Amino acid sequence: MADYSSHIAGGSAASLIDLTTALEERFGNRVAQVTEDGGIVLALAPSEPATLPELCRFLFWDYGCLFGGITAEEQPSRWQVHYAFLLPASGWIDVTISLPLETTALPSLVGDVHAADWHEREIEDLFGIHFENHPRLGDFVLHDQIWREGIDPMRKRFAADHPQLERKVDLEWQPLLVVGDPGSFAMPVGPVYEGGIGESLHFLLETVGEDVIRAVPRLFYKYRAVEKIAEGKSVLDALLLAERFAATSAFAHSLAFCQAAERIAGIKVPPRAQALRVLLAELERLRHHAGAIAAICESTALAVSAAQAAMIEEKLLRATCAFTDHRYLFGLNTPGGLCRDFEPEKCKALLLAVDNADGDLQVLENRLRYSSSFLDRLEEVGVVNGESARDLNLVGPIGRASAQQCDLRRACPYSGYEQYAFEVPCETEGDGYARLRVLFAEAVQSKKLIHRVVEKLEQGPVRVACDVQRPGAAMGWVEAPRGAALHWLRVNEKGVVERYRAITPSFNNWLGFHMAAENFAFQDFPIILATFGLSATECDR
């Protein structure tokens, strides 16, 4: 059998042609292959569900593809489940299996692809598809002490406008505990906090003495059913939902959604619009990273440094508002390009603000680098090694701090990113300080990218007509500030949304948070949490 291990991320590049040959050699006619728009679709027959784990294990481990996520959709007479994988520098792979609606079970991937864990749990809660041999299903998005079993809110039969009056709190509910050592203690943290954290999330920390032995995050206290609400809406109405469920990365999510709609419509965005999308995406990344740095400083009780970073973030927010008329970049993306253009004078003013922020961040970084009390709280704390980061498919700055080099701007370019030279910062230690260094380094690259966009900016339109009036499905992707974000969209012949799916970087990275928090002291927990910089609202969609 051929050895494909050299094709892992960061190794030698493999093409989709090489992959199709390897698949034919390994699976024969068990897997149908169709080339489609820069990627391939690998279709499994309804009689071949047992092949699914083997195929996904081959893609993820043997061939080094990256796992994107799982999308389930209910069609009139069948289930269609999509497993997204990325072959870096080559394209996306859509592993698809269609099953009769009467089928209620699929084989689980978690024994082979650990990163699929939360995706399967979410689908089981929302669609009722059972994943055989999964170690723990249920009580995930729909908390058992509030929601009744079998409600399956993403099924077509579920009426989203009908209140669930049967909801009652189960007073007998108990968390699942694992640690049983003498002196062990289960410490609940959240979901309500006095300050600092504005989102609802709960942690169950099982400790022995001061050491956290097990850390279990519990999210979805504000599940908003954005994907359900999008069904039956126009593409433009669904876009409003896509850019509003996570305000700190609104532009990135709206960009991914628009790219999916543009692929369905078969249109190409004008060069000026593509360039300005890059500029705005990097402006959002720069502002986000300043806020993330402020949160890390605050977690270590460095009040002055936290205030300095917060001031940098606020100045960037004001510059963003002066440039676009919105602090969080709402209302700019639209299928076909941008809703507005920007005058040269505004671009010059933005460059000045970005340069000032970059200078202030460099001063702050130099001060933090020589603060021993600060470094003591970050170095060798919250470590996630490269092997675990790969197993859990950690994305964005969190993954790149643990030697995972993937960045969709480079691995699968979009919006013209391939035209601009930039570096992808990567560290190997996997601790809190490595994550902080990646944030600072990425902020520098964002500033340089903004300059390069303005220097090369061409005249021309910023929008073309994109009226999605034909049936189809497509995926859009971006490297959001927190990492890879995928938006999957299906519309009917009238341009009405039939299925919308958003896979966010926080949803992927929350799965791996426990690896950083466990086996460290209880007092390190809030600092580790800050260095991960995760969002609950990106999950409560």
C-alpha cells in the first residue's frame, strides 16, 4: 500500500489529481468521484455507510487533509450529510452520503477523527440522527434539564414560530462526573458572571487540591436557531443573520456567506471589491487581536497594560467607524461585492490610524516581553502540543501557536489574497505566551496587508448584479480573526434559502479547550481561557 503520510499539512503539497488516484486505489468503486469547482465530491451510496469512517480516516490521517466540519440537511425524501475536508493548496473535498429519511443512524467518526465529536453531537441534538458508537450523545445544544428529548428543532416538521410550552427545568439533573479520587471536588463556574465575560457559558472543573483534572465547557445557553430562522428567507435576509450572530467577526462571516451565494450564482466579484474586502477583513482582524490582547492582560491583573490595549482597540473601532460608518463593519458585504466604495482621502486616514495602532501594539509587546511577573503566568501554562492540536483540528491563532500552519488565506485563497505577500506566524510551544505572540505577529501582518491593498488598489466598480434565482448549493470560506469559518448555503429555484449552515472557529476550538485547562492550577484557568479568546456567541447561532 502506498504511503501518503508525507502529505500532512506543512509537508509536501499533493494535488487533487494525486488524491483521486489514491482514492481509486484504496476504495475502488465504493466511492464515486466528481470534480466540481476547484474541489471534488466523494459520494457514498446508501449501502456504504460503513465505508464512511474508513474514508474519513484516510483523508484526515493518511493523506493529511484538514477537517472542516459536518453539514446535515433534510431533503423531501432523504438525508444528505456532507463532511468537508481541505487538501491545503489544492481544494476542498466534500464527502457526501445520502440516506432515506427512515434511516436514523450513521457510523460515528470520533474514533478516527476526534475533531468530529462536537459536530456529531450537534447534529444528533438538532436533527435526531444517531451516531453509532459515539461515546456521549445528547444534552449538548439542547440541555436536558430544559429541552425535552426528540424535539429535533432543525427538522422540517418543527415549527420555529411555535413556542415550546412543555419546557420545564429538571430539578433532578446532575452533571456527569469522572474524577472520583479522595478529596476531589467539582467546581461549577458560570454561566452567569459579575463582569469581564459578557457571554453565558458554564464550566465544570473537577479538581484535586489546586489542580484541574477535568474541564468541561458547557455552552448553548442562548441558542438562537439562526440556521433554522434562515430557512425560507431570501439570500439578502439570510445575510443579515450571518453577519449579526457574532459581532466581533461580523465582516468575516458575511464575507463567507456572500462567497457561497456568489458561487451558486456563478458570478465573479470585481477586482476593486475583492481588494477592499481584503482590506476590511484585515482591519477587522487587527481590531479583534487588539481586543484579545487586552483580555489576556486583564486576566493577569495587568491593569495598565489592559487599559493600553483596550485604548488601541477603541481607537481602531473609531477609525473603522470613520472609514465605513459602522464600528463593527455591518452592512458592507453583499452578494456581488460591496455596498459602497471608499474615497482615497478616507483610505489615507485609515492608513494613518492603522500605523498608529501598529506602533502602539509594538510598544506594548516590548513592555510585556520584559515583564517577568506577566510571563510567569503564560509561559508553559495551558499547553496544547502539536500532536493534540492536529488531532483536535485546532484552527486560527490557537492552532498556529501549536505548530498548525494552516491559514485559509494561504491554504485555499479567496478574494484575491493570493496577490499579496504576507507571512503566516506560527509557534511551536503551544502555551499561553505562544498564543499571545501569534496575536501580535498577525496584527503586524494585517497592517502590512492593508498598506499593500491601498498601494495596489485599482479603479472600477465595487459590485456586480448577483440575483440568486437558480437552485444550487455551495460553500464559502474565510480565515476569520479566530480561524477558519465555513458557510454552507442551499437555495431553491426562487432564490429562497433551504439550508444554511455556519461552522465557526470557536465551535471547532472549544472542543480542544479542555486540553489546555487540564493538569494546570485552578488559578491559571481564567488566564488560559483568555489566551484562547473563544466566543460563545459563535456557537449560539
